[in-house]
Amino acid sequence: MNAEIISKIPVALTIAGSDSGGGAGIQADLRTFAFHCVHGTSAITCVTAQNTLGVMRVDAMPTKAVVAQIQAVVEDIGVQAAKTGMLLNQEIIFAVAQQVEALQIDNLVVDPVMVSRTGAQLIDDDAVKTLCHALIPKAAIITPNRYEAQILSGLQINSLKDMQAAAEIIYKTLRTKAVLVKGGGMQGNLRGVDIWFDGEKLEVLTTKQVQTTNTHGTGCTLSAAIAANLAKGKNLWQAVQQAKEYVTTTLTYALDIGEGQGPVGHFFPLCELKAED
């Protein structure tokens, strides 16, 4: 009976970089999958040396190694959903896109990690072009932050109307099924407000604002939570709504660790239990 139950556990795959500080990347993704009772698998694209203060070093994995990881997982275990994070360079992005198509990976969530929430570009222009033309059209949803949405849409984003217009442009030009423009990098009342567009429905997603500076890993966590909910059979709209609720709660229980920006609290029920001890 136990074997039968285990065989029915949904599986999700994260294709992303490793964060040595444990706040973002595959570490955040796997914790998010586990919280949602989804078995997490991974394909590591790069290894970073980083902590709460910043990134000190990034080393890319060989493209063949990334491909081998994806094939090993999908061909044996299978996945019900997948997400991409930091893919780092043009070669890795193209190889991942090829594997998504060859292995028929459905429910793909693309977090287009191109620009940080502070506006610093993380991959070069050639990699951005490959991401737009080779991978994003295969996605069920993409989750750009403010600065990524500016690159993808060609618009300067300073208002809610700008976010809405960017979402529509990205949907039409990049041929993805849905777009979620994230407002984490916006100011004032727009901070944390997200815009959803799927070709028909243009929705403003709001939630309570959590006052914390410990927000490391929110983008990874949101996209991973969407993938986890898709793996569990939720439709795309439900997956996004529930993922946003989850991220808001993890921010409420964000971890005040290190000298810089701490991570969100992925296992907040355990944090509550610890506080009661």
C-alpha cells in the first residue's frame, strides 16, 4: 500500500542554479516543492558562491551535464511540471529548450532570470534573445519582474497601466499561454501587485504588503509554487493564486539571518512550532 501511495506523488523538476546561501535557486525550489507535498527533482545549471550580502562567484555547469540531468529525471521518474530559473548563458538556454520539446515536458513555468530586482542585468543580450525565441514560447506561463518585463515588452514600467500594457505585449509577441508581471520591484502601493494576462483575462492580483527586508528568493519561490500546484493538477489560474498566497505567508515568516537580505520562510508552520517551544 505504501508503494502505491508513493507512486502517486506528483513530481516537479527545477532547472536552475544553486544558491550556496540557501535562499534562492534550487534550494528554494526544492523546499517549496516539499512544502506542497510534491517530490522535487533538479537539474543544476550553475553553482554560485553567495550569501545574504550578495553573489561572489558563478560557475556554469557544462551544457552536456545539464542535459544529462534533465534526461535522467524525465526518462525514469517523469515530471508533471517543471520550472526554469537562472540558466546563465545562451548555450544552456538553447539546450534546455531542446530538451523541453524532445521530452515533451508540459506545465513549464519560466522565471526569466535576466535582471535582478535592483535592475542589474544577469545574462548577456544573446542569451536574452535565445530565451525569448527558443524557450519562452514553450512555457505555460512566464513570471518576469518589473525590469525583465521592461526588456521583454520594450516599455518603461512606472505605473499599473504600464504593467498591464507590458503583460499584453509580452503575451502577444512571445506566444506564451499566460504572463504574470510581478510588482515586487515597484514602489509604494504597487509593491507586490502582480498582473495576469492570458489573452482573455487581464487581472490585478493584490495581497497584503509584508514589511520586511528579508525577501531573498521570492521570485524563485513563486515560480516553484506555481509549478508545484500545476503538478498537483491545479489549473494555471488556480496555481498562480495559490502560489501568491504562499509567497505572502513565507514573507510574513521571513528569516532574519546573515548580515544582509535574508530568505523567506518556506516552512513557516515549523517556524510557528519552534516559536511555541
